[in-house]
Amino acid sequence: MRIQVLTIFPELFGPFLATSLVGRAIARGLLAVEVRDLRDFAEDRHRSVDDEPYGGGGGMVMMAPPWIRAVRALMAAGGEGDEGGEGGGATAGAAGSPGFGPWRVLLSPQGARLDDAKVRELAARRGLILLCGRYEGIDERVRQTVVDEEVSIGDYVLSGGELPAMVLIEALSRQVPGVVGQAESVAQDSFRGGLLDHPHYTRPPVVEGLAVPAVLLSGDHAAIRRWRGEEAVRATRAKRPDLLEGGVGPGRVLDC
Ligand code: 4HQ
């Protein structure tokens, strides 16, 4: 999977992309992430990307032309794009065929909230362009011309779309085949059932007077599997009952 990022702070991504699971996925060629400076697509010698809002009021607004030029340049240089289809927004530049090219995502609190289903859906695409805004907003015509979808990581206000983009990249990378190892992917499967994870323990056996549940030391693997299933349901009911009310009922979850 190929992800292109547009930002005025490309340096924020360095250590993130070099570290841990994401770093390894990139090193192994399973994931390609290219971070581009939006200012490279400005028109003036000051490399301006913001201006005062029409209608007045405080703050600055990101200008449309640098974004539009940047996104179109990335699409033209796309190489492998997306299979397209999905009514896709504008065109894929060079070929000019509508609906093809990378899927363009604007990180914004106005988008649908990111969840496991959305992560899987986006991870199934071959190419993404992530637009990271700053300032008080982005000229509305950017959305109208070069954005396929807006995604939010939660109902709070950040100063920029860079952290949301990193959240998305990390979650997406875990869905790329081969990125997460066999053992880890078993644990990951538990969320697919819509449940929270069961509690985990490692040495030492007693911490601050708190002992490890005896069943985990029993060597009885069927009993351990049962205990973990029950604890997952208990944790979900106590901490996130909303997950049990959704499409995946507890009955079905207990089956797996
Ligand atoms: N933003 N989820 C970028 C967010 C946000 C969010 C506010 C996006 C500021 C410039 N993005 N603008 N929450 O708070 O994605």
C-alpha cells in the first residue's frame, strides 16, 4: 500500500515512520509512505499557503490553489493508483480517467469518526493521499475539488491534521498483510468480534499483593481460552457497553 501525505510540517513524520511496526513495514517494502511539503506547491517566493478569511474574523485560512496543485501533482505522479470505482472524485491526472488514482482523505473534525471498519475499508485501497491542514481552516473549494472523503479521529480540536494522519497510518499498517506477525494477529482478532481485549499478565507472579489469576498458571489451555473469553465480555460490558449493543451481539462473540 502506498500513502502520500501533504503537510506544511513534514519533519513531524520522521521518527514515527522510522520506528516500530510502521518502520519495519516500510523497510520490508510492505508499506510506502511519502511525505510532501505543501509549500513546494505555493506560487509566490514566500511560499505562502494561507491568507485572511473572506468575510473577516480571526485567524488564517489555507488557500485552495497550493492544495489543488499539490494533490493533482501527486495523482499524476501516482504510478499505481487505486482500482477506483467508488464514484471517485476528480481525475487521476495523467490518464485523466475519472474515478481512478489514489483515494484522497482530508483529516478533519467534520469527517466520519474513524473506527475499525473504516480502517479496514481504507486499508483495502492501493493508494491514499492524506491532506493535513493547519490554521483555522481550509478553503472550502479544496473539499469540492480534490477530496474524496473527510475522516476525523475524534470529537476534539487539534492544531493540525498531522497527528490524525499518523493515527490513521499506524492503524492502516496493521491491516496490511504481513505487517503484523502471526502471534499478534491472533490477539488482534478479538477486536474483530467487537469485544475489548482480556486482561494480560506477565512476571512477577505477585505485584503489590495482587496475584496472577490461578487459571493462567494451570496449564489448562481450554480453561484459559474460556477465562479469556469471559473476561473480554466482562471488560466490554463494564467499560464499553455500547460495543455490545451494536450489530455483533455477545452471543456470537462468545462463539469465537
Ligand atoms: N483538526 N480529527 C486539522 C482536527 C482533527 C480531528 C482540527 C484537523 C484542525 C487544521 N482532524 N485542522 N479531530 O481536530 O482529524
